[in-house]
Amino acid sequence: MGATDTAATVDAGVEPSLVDTIKNIEEGDLLVVNGTSRTWDVTDVANHTIEGPNDARESKRVCRLSCGESVLGLELVAYPDHYTASLHAPAVEDWTEESQSFDVHDVTILSQDIPWVVVTGGADKYHFPDPQAAAFGEARPACGGGNQSATYRIVRSNTVRPTYAGCKDCLRREKPVALDHVTCPSCSRSICHGILRGSAVGAVDGLSITCPHCDFDGVINVDVASGFAGVDDPTT
């Protein structure tokens, strides 16, 4: 990341998708900013309306991020016709005010929603289950880390959250996306539903299905971002 010129940042604006992502950030979320190796905890979110007569800004939303000893502020500023986004080292006296800012071009909110997780007794962290191990009835963290000598078990995630925190390595690598019920475009019968996982899950844009209830055999579109599966034209 490089230091930005304030005037250049104001002129450039940011993509609407990034604006929506930052608006949806909540306290307790885990973020990856600009694709870096750090995973940030969102420890606070503040919204301010700006009413100064000589200030072109209308409002700002600041998310306080923490990673180890590092603390930064992710700031989204609204202008009459555009938004800007920056990452800044907060001033000591007020964490919502910046002292040095950096460009923000990408923010990913890591999903922590998955039905089953892997835990060990006395721990304060849950992992995603390794899918190959789970297929053979074994409980093992997907990240391959954790306490190698511990005995893990698979439990419902709602039995350990929010008491346990998610393993950041699992969250970054697995990137779970819930997929709504996939239905046959020909007979509308339900085929499957579940969760897609993997660092490249965004590359999936279709599913090849063979319906057991009718003669449909083809590819249906998948919008991983929204978890939607369907077809534009069932006759094709």
C-alpha cells in the first residue's frame, strides 16, 4: 500500500460494490483489505454526519480494525456525487480521525457461517472441518494447523459461537459461500443445496446437473456472490 494524495482520492471515488461492502461491515466481522496477508478484526464502527458549511463531505463511516498490536481505521466518506475509501493510522486522541491515509481498492468480509465446525476441548477457537477427512468420519481442521496432539470433534457451529472465535487461516482459505436450493430448470424439482468452499470458489459460474426426475441434462448458471443458482433460458 502507498500513501495517497487527498485531492486525488476525492477526485477518483470508489466502485459502488466497495461502497456496499463497507456499509455492510459490522462489529465482530473479520476483514481482508487490499488482498494483504493480514486478517483484521472489526472492533468498533462509528457513523458521523458532517454538516460544516465549508466541508464538501456529507458523512463518514469509520471501522476500527485490529490485528495483533496494529490498529487502523477503515474510512468511507460520502460526498454529494461519490464516495472515497481510505485506510488510516488513527490519531491517538481520536481513532476516527486520520493521521496518515492509504488507498483502499478491495475489502473482503470473511464469512463465518458454516453449519459444522471442528473444535477440541478447552479451546477458544473453532476450525472449518477438512472435507476429505470428514468424508471418512474424521474430525480435522481444514487449515492443517491447530494442536496436532489434540483430539478434535465436529459440532454444530451455533454451539460454540460466539464463545469461540473462528480460525483466521480457515476463514481465509475456505471462503464459504452458502448456495440456495438448486432446482431443475425443466421440472422445478429440488436437486441440492449447501456450501461452496475454497480460495477459488469465485471462479465457479455454473453447475452441471443431471436431473433424476426428468430428462434435463445440462449446465445451470451460478452466481456465487449471491448464492443464486438458475438459468437464463431453460430451453437452452
